[in-house]
Amino acid sequence: MRPRSIVLFERLYLGAWALGLINTGLNWSQTMRQFSAGGAVAVSPVLLYASTAIGLLIPLVLWFFITRRASLVAKWVLVVLFAIGLGSIALATLDGRLPSGLAGIVAVTATVLQAVAIGCLFQPDAREWFGEEAAEVKS
């Protein structure tokens, strides 16, 4: 049976993922306009669809390996990707590029949910799930 922290992580993380999906839909027309009118580097719609699909799939792969396979590697990949994303949101906020209105609220809410979810991965029962406690005892 999975520990309580892992179950809570799963709920929060998938909730954040769903908000990200909603945000993708909210911003889709603006994203299409930006990339098709990209000046010297116009992007094909096929590339945009593919990169969006991959961007939505990667978190699900990490979720699977964290919650179903207790992968310590997936946990740390997620932590690193979250840190990069957090830095990106901070820079967007400082530059005034964070979306305003509903899209901005959804983005910030999803980020907070992800932060709380990732915090669950460092609880004692989750650390045991990943085999971290056993490794510390042997040291």
C-alpha cells in the first residue's frame, strides 16, 4: 500500500497538471499567434502541437514513476524541473510577462499546488517509500 504522503502528492500533482492543461487551453490562441508570427523564427503549428503534447506527457511519466514505481530518479528529475519552472515564473513576473487575469491566477495556483505536492515527497513516509530511510540507517 502506498504511503499517505504519496497519495496526497498524487492528488495535488494531478490537480496541478489539470490546471496546467486548462491554462494551455486558455492561452492556446495567443500562443499560436506568437509562434506563427515569430518573425525570423516562425514555428510550424505541427511543432507547436508536438511540443505541447510532449510538455503535457513528461509530467505524467514522472507521476507514474514516482507514485507507482517509487523511483528516486523521477523524484529528483521532478524537483529539478520544478526549480527551473519556478525560476521561469519568477523571471516572467519580474519582466511583466506573467499572464494577467484568469490565466495568471491558474498558473500561480498550479505552481503552488506543485510546490505542496513536491513537499509531500520529502515526508518521512515518502522517504521510506523511495528507500531513502533504509539507506540512511545503513550509513
